[in-house]
Amino acid sequence: MEHIASQSALPHQNKDAEYLSAYEWNLQQAFDAVGKEKKNWKTPDSPSIKLWFSKDGDFGTQICNSMNWKYEMDADGSLQIKPGIYTMAGCPEPLMELQKWASDLLSRKFHYTLTTALANVPPHLQLRFADGSRWELQGEPTPRTKYGSDGQPILLEVEAQHVPCDDNTANGTECLRVREVNWHVRNGKGEFHNHGKWQTFKLTAIDGYSHPPGWHGVLNVTRFKLKNPPSGEMAFAYLLQGETTRFSQ
């Protein structure tokens, strides 16, 4: 179902805000005021541009620095933008130019058209800016939308070497060897404690993580309990938040 906000009353605006907050919006195409596609918004050295929204009126992105604004939805299908929070560290080119371009567009009122997800078709967001240019974005579910909860933050120690998987997969299949650990400070010294049992994880089991050869350390991850995991599969999903400690490389 396509919903165009300019036809919305306030309840629909609230519904739009809730829907926008359930996804991360990835820029797919950008066009200038005469409809010509802009190609230099993505380079091998620059991150893809992603927008996030909260249902309470915040939205932002991070290109080099983090940029956040306040928004209010109008009945004409536009977002009124109010100043937010910026970090202003210097950025190398072309990131600084890319950041300025995005900031100039997103800091002023713009119109949006939201197309909600259909079967096998992700949701779509079009932004039309004051200078006549537009962005086309595709929605990717946030972890909360995907898993139905905020998850549980945990620490996972990952051993340096791969090991054979525990299941009945073909011979030669390798897995990560991991265990849950906790961290506390005792006598002024931080240490890991309460080590859990070692487990084997598929190499792709931690979303966003690729194990470098020989790396041994601790990862900060979020664990989500799956409602209906396939038979014989893990009961949890894991999302990488960052590296905590490195023991070896």
C-alpha cells in the first residue's frame, strides 16, 4: 500500500512517524533539480548515506560527523526542520563536501512520500528538497523491528583459530569458537570473569562481523532471542556493536 503524506491527517502523520522509525533508510539514488542522476554521492572511501528517524521527532545521519535535527510533520506532506546537534570535526575530502551537500538539503523543509513494504518489496522513501532535487531511499528494518525487542548487550570472547563445527555439516566446515564473558573492576584493575562455556558459531553468525585470521579478543554484541528458530538452528541472533578488547592479531 502506498501512502502519500500530503493526503494525511494527523493520525496518519503519527503513523508515518512510527513507520519511519522502524527502518533505517539507505540512499539508493540522488537527482538534481533537472532530474539528472548525481553519481558522486557514493565513493569507495565514503560510507553509504543512511537516515534514521525517531517517532518523537528526531532524525539524523552520519557521513563523517554525526548530524541530527528535529522535525515536525505538516499536513501538506512536508517535514519542518529545526536545528539539532552536530559534531564538527574536520573531515578529509570528499567526505567534507559530501557532508556539506547532505547537510544543506536536510537542514531545510522538504517533502516526503512513503511507500510501505509489500511482499518481497522493501519500503521506499522519496525526499523532495527545496532546490528541486530529490533522493530515493530504501528501508531496512532496525534490529528492534526485525527481532521484536531491543536485545541484550553481552560480551563474546572469540578465539584466534577456527575449529570444526559441532553439527553434522560437511567435513572441513569451520566455525568460530566463542564464549560469553563479563567484565568488572576489582582492586582498581579491570578483568573478565564468569567465563561461559565455549561454543561454536558459524563464521557468519555475528551480523556485521568478519573474523580476521588470528584475531583473538572480545566483542561487544547485542543478542536477540528468536521467536521461531528453524529446527537445529541457533535460538539467538547476534549483532556486532564493536570491538572491546584485542588479545592478539
